[in-house]
Amino acid sequence: MPSIVERSLVSLDFWAKPQVERDEVFASLRAAEGPVFCPVPDQPGFYALTRYEEVAEASRNPQVFSSGPTAVSLVDPVPEIADYAGSMINIDDPRHARLRRIVSRSFTPRLIQRVTGDVTVLARRIVDELSERGPCDFVRHVSMPMPLQIICSMMGIPESAYDDVIDATTAILAIGDPDYTDPDGRNRVEVIVEKFSILHELMADLGRLRREKPADDLVTALTHANVDGEALDDRDLGRFFALLVVAGNETTRNALSHALYLLTDNPRQRDILLADIDGRLPAAVEEIIRYATPVTWMRRTLTRDYELRGNVYRAGDRVILYYNSANRDEAVFKDADAFDITRSPNPHVGFGAPGPHFCLGAHLARREVTVLLRELYTRLPTVHATAPPVLQRTSFIHGIKSLACAF
């Protein structure tokens, strides 16, 4: 019979608990002698990989630990969802490598320079508006606008579509959370298919336009890119946009939200940062990512039998790489449960462990978080959370729905 601890990992109630309670559970899993198997109702279940070295080894071996048929769901997606969500994150080499090369080459120096400037301008505008607005929801008015507007601007998405984009990404990641229940009572599959189709249709329309009328944006670069005779069709373009806007928006948004709460809850660390913002901020951003771990896990499916850290897993077994637990592994991080912005070294796996699926947008996410926090704490050094965050009830993202702030 599965233990209460093992059953809790598939419970949304568990993921809504305070982080300290969840960390205690994962500490017990890291201390377990054998593999930790977690049953899933009406599904094959999965093994929880909770130690740093387990997560790292699995990430380095995609030939054994496959991202297909999905890396982002405990259960196999139905065909309708798989068709929309079959992005790079859910496939392996050689196709994964070809698609990644197409995308990487599209990030031209000129585009990167423009985006870097956009981040700075947007950060200043967000803090300008915050200083005029006063106490508010930090998520809605500060952390959400940054990644959404940067990604949409980079892709060339018109501002008129921003609300549709954020609504779609929120619903896709938070499905199951009572606050995001569909008002028409539709089931999970219907809602996700609808939200994915909105993103795909938006990108298909823009892709057709940019093939005829190129502009200085990422969609133009992607639609005209060709690597080894392969180019992106409308479906590939839609899948990439869905991945970029869902992963890029939610990861950066939640890192920023957690940053405010962590620096409020740890005043000594806040004082260290304020004493030398430029000197301390790079390490502080890495510690925020480690401690918060915005993306909690990824799934892999074994292609063959494999011995991992003394335990044998069989072909077809599903394993979940718990980045949040790896980032608390006492064997790697001294005082792992402490939030320490001076931590060095800090080999966290908040953007995934080293391997072919390491986050393509890690550099941009770091840039966004760094620039906005510098602007925020330089101009409004007393900004702080006035209540605990309201968490999303989802296991995949360590998400904050709302966070009251003042200064």
C-alpha cells in the first residue's frame, strides 16, 4: 500500500500547503532507501526522483529518460492536446536538436539587443506606475506585465491580444485549481484545447502575415529560418509560441512574485541586498530561483531498463524529476532550507538540470528578474508584501496567484 507521503504528491491539496510543509515531505523522500513509487488513479503511476544527483543523471541521458510522449503531465495527453502541445519540451533528438537550432539562430544579435533595451524601459514604466498606484496586488501590476509584454513584443503580438494570451496561459497551467474552473462547466480537455487553439491561431495568422511582410520581430526570423533543410510550419510555430509564452511568462512572473515575499519574510537578507544592490543582485537572483523553483518538476519515460543510483528502473516506467527537491538536497547545498542571497556556489536546477532540455529562455528570465528587482529596490526600497501569497493549486508550477504589497 502506498504511504500517505507518496499519495500526497498527486493531491492538489498538498501543493497548496505552505512551502515549509512540502519541503518536510520531500526531505523524507530523499532519505528513503529505495525507489519512491507514487500511484495515480486509473494510470500507471510514477517514481519520484528527489535527489540532486538522480535528477542530474536523468537529465543528462535523454536516450534513456525520454521527454516523449510528454514532459509536462503525470498522465499521457489525449490526442487533441498532444497535437497542440507537441513542442520541443516534449520531444527528443534528433528532431529536438533541429528545432532548437532553428529557434536559437533566430535570436539574432540585433533582436537580443532590442529585447534587452525593452526590458529596461518596461521595468522603469512598471515601477513608475506602481509608485503612483500605491498598495496593490504585486502579481497583477508588477510581476505579470514584465514577461508577458516582453515575450509578446519580441514575437510581434499586438497589444490587443495580450489579455487573451494571459488568460490562455493561466488556464493551461492552473487547470484543476478551483479558482480557474470553467464558467460553462466544460471538462479539462475542452478547456485546454480551446486555450491552446487560441495561441495557435494567433501565431498562424501572424506567421502568414510575416511571410508576406517581414518585420523586426522573432516571428519573422522563425518563419524565414531554415536549418539543414527544415523550417517551421504553422503547427511548429504555434507549438513554439505556446511553449514560450506559457513557460516564459509563468516562470519569470512567479520568480518575481516569490522574490518580493522572500525578501519581505527574510529582512536580514533584504538588508544585505539593499546595502549593495549591484554587487549582490546576481547571486540573489540565483538564490530566488533555487529557493522558489518556479517550475517544480518534469516527467521522463524510460526507453529501456536502467540502473540509477543503485536502483533498477524498467522500460516504460515513468519518473518525475522534482527540481524543488533537488534544490533542497543537503548533499549539495549547505543549509539547504535557508534563503541566503550570498550563497556560492549555487548549482541549482531551477531552469532544469544540465542536458539538451536546459531552459532555452534562462538568460532572458535572469535578465528580466534582475532588471526589474534593481529598478524596484533602488527606487522603492521599502516595498514589501503585506500578507502571505495566495498559491495556485497545481503541482507543476510553484505559482502565486496574488500577493498584496505596499511601500
